[in-house]
Amino acid sequence: MSEEKGMVPVDEPETSVAVAVEEEQETRTRKLPPYNVIILNDEEHTFEYVIDLLVKLFAHPLRTAEALTWEIHNRGRAVVYTTHKEKAELKRDQVVSQGADPRMRESRGPLGCYIEPAEG
């Protein structure tokens, strides 16, 4: 601003303007890859043992547990649960920790159980 004759300069207060910059952040939830928990057939565990285990550990309804037990018996194996790897490992360990079938004298150990990556 130029000073003209006879005019007294006026001090203007400094003003600052804060401009809020909103950053867009895109948050994506990454899905963990799925894993199957698989139980194997054997001759050392009763149907009742397998059904009870499926209901207790996997919260399957009785009819689902029965159908899975028949699939294990007829096909030699069945996918009984699909979840992320950490939980699949936990479920496998829980199956193994159930040990032998007390209903059968020849039962010496737990059901065969393993996990594998699922498609998807």
C-alpha cells in the first residue's frame, strides 16, 4: 500500500487462516486366506465319539455332525470347518487333544486331523 500525503498508515492486524486439509485414507480390510480343518477316518473311534467331538468343538448341529461323520466314514476324510489359519490350527490342536475314544479298547490315540489351504 502506498502512503499518500496526509494519510497516516494504519497497522492492520495480521490474520492467519488455517486451512484444514482433509486427507482421504482408504481403509481396506484384508481378508485372511481360508484354511480347511480335515478329519480322517479310522477304525479306532466310534461314530458317537466323532459326532460328539464335532458338536462340542465346532458347534455343528447334531444333523450336520452326523452327516460329516458319515462322509468321514465313506470317503475317508471330510472338511469339517473352514476359517483363517490361526483358528484352523487351534481347532486341529483341540481335535488332537481329545485323545483316544474311551468307548473302544483298541483306541490308542486321537483322530487324524490336519489343515490345508482352502480355495477361495
